[in-house]
Amino acid sequence: MLTKNINFENFHLKKNNKKIKKDLKKLLKEKSIILDSLSTNYKNSYSKKIILNSKNYKNVRVIGMGGSTLGTEAIFDFLKPKTKKNFEFINNLEANKTFKTKKNKNLNLIVSKSGNTLETISNSNIFIKKNDKNIFITENKASYLFLIAKKLKAEIIHHNNFIGGRFSVLSEVGMFPAELMGLNQKKFKQLNNLIKNKNFINSLIINVSNTLFFLKKKKFNSIILNYDDSSKNLFKWYQQLIAESLGKKRNGILPLISTMPKDNHSLMQLYLDGPKNNFFTFFYVKEKNSSKIINNKILPTHDYLKNKDLNQIIYAQKLATQNIFLKKKIPFRSFEVNLRNEKTLGELFSFFILETILLARALKLDPYNQPSVELIKTETKKILI
């Protein structure tokens, strides 16, 4: 068990790297704004007043790219039953896509750390309308979006310049929209409790140690077998976190998201009998309300389906797949979420962020930059000029 809310089965290889343990102790003692954002120590740069002034807007459009929106999308989808507001995400350049608009009732939340993100600038230019309310989350400097915000007389929430987008989910970037959703931002901040939890710490260390072992064995593909549709964006956030933080100096992990149980009928044959260059994550969330099988429509050959609901069937498929993986000695870990709430999601965010930073340290990489992506930004500007 990782926490009370999350059952965790670690990789069956019992690797326990003492250096990872030392690195974790050192990391937790350092003054890190990123780790502070995972804890109750962090102070958001927005006030309660801005929340109160925005709470009557039921239609919120979040405009941004990558880490500026992925964390918020993960929160919204994972905890959607707890919010009554409509959130739309403008997170790519899509020439023919349209978004719902209601006169005088739209709130645009424009997010960009640098304030100079090309896609965010382009989308803001197109989607911000005259009567919209606009709030910008950006660094406190004279960037393009900062100057546009001033011109529009929009409210500005200062993006902490020491927290990069993919690590910003529990800072202003994710917590302000979470509060707009009606969620309790304090409940996400679980690091203070987690570092006192021996199960959590030991699981994290063994998990990182095993992952490093897989990399030495040339297993670079991390495949997430996701049995919860509402967690799809959680793993898109995780995908960026791992890929952009570790993909440097010919190192890295390729995180791939597989939709289950649908992919039993497409990719599973490859996973089971194809190249052995993968390691896997099973992810499942227990649901209280699930559609039930209609007994009188079931033929005698399938009586075993009677009195079952879809959640039970999905869980049986997950267990069956894990059993086959064990028989075939395919490495995997498993997360089973017992409660869908802010605390659980905060625990997951903390686990994955700590995992990523520890992997980067072991591989002697800087997890916080993305130098080659900057080359594409520069080259694009040259072409457009």
C-alpha cells in the first residue's frame, strides 16, 4: 500500500539502490520551490478576492501549451464529478476547431510561464473576445502576453519563475483553476504527510531503483495500461513530465499510454509476445457507480456475467492481465486508487514528480530544462519572419 487511498504493487524485482535513498534524503533537505509547491509551505500568488470575482463564470477556457494546461486538464478530468463548471482547453493549434461561447459569460485563463509561447499568443489573439473576462498567469516581466494583459486591463497572476511548466501543477498554474472548479487546493498538498510515510518512501526508492535497472537492460518504453478513462489526461501530464525531463544526452524513457481494456484487442499481443524492451504500469480506479449487466438478457453460456457491473468486469480483466504478465515474466507495477479526491491526486502528483527528479539525478541530467525544444522555437521564428 502506497497510502490509504492508493494500493501499490511495486515491480517484482526487489532492487533497492542505497544511492537513491541518499539522493532522496538530500533532495528533501534542499530548499526547492518545486517541492515546496507540493506541500503546505507554498504560498500562492493569487488572492481569495480574485477567486470570488471569478466564481460566477461557469464557462472557463484555459489557453496554453504543455505544462501550462496538462496539469489542469488532469485535475478537471480526474475530479470532474466534483465540479459544476464547464472547462474547455485550447491546447494546440487546430485550424478548424471551434469552442462554445456565451455572451458576457466567458472567462479566459491564459497561461504561459515565459509569456512568449507562440501557440498561446496565436490562440489568445483568435479566441479572446471583447466582452470576455481575462486572467493571465505569466512571469512578472515585460513579455508579449504580460503586455497584452496590461493593454486589456486584465488581472495577472504571477507564475513563479523558479517552477517550470511540467512541475507547476500544484502551484498557481494548477491550483487557481482548481479553486475555480470548486476544489480544495489545500487537500492537494500532501508532501508533508508523504515524507513521514515509510511505505511511500520505500516504494518510491524501490520503484526508481527498478526503473534504472530496466534502463541498463535497454528497456526504454514505459507503457501505461490505463483502466480509467478519467485518468487519461493525468498520464498525458505524466508523459510530458518523464519525456521532457529525462530525454537528454541520449538518455530517456518513452512513456506510452494504452487505453484498457480496449487495447486487449489491438496492442496486447505485441506487449505479450513482441520485443522485450518495455516495462509497464497498471492503473485502475475503483468506481462506486457503474452500469450493471441486465441479467435477463444474458444467455446461459455467459451466466458468469450475471449480477456483475462494468467495473467488476474491468477489474477482472486487469487482474487477468497481471497474472499473464507474471507468468511471462514481464515487468510491471500497479496502482489501484480507492478514492477519487484531491488528496489522492495530490499523492499521485507528488509520487511522479519525486520519481522523475530522482531518476534525473541518478542519470546525471538536469530535469528542469528542455534545450533542444528551444531550437525548434528559434527555427520556427526564422521561417515566419
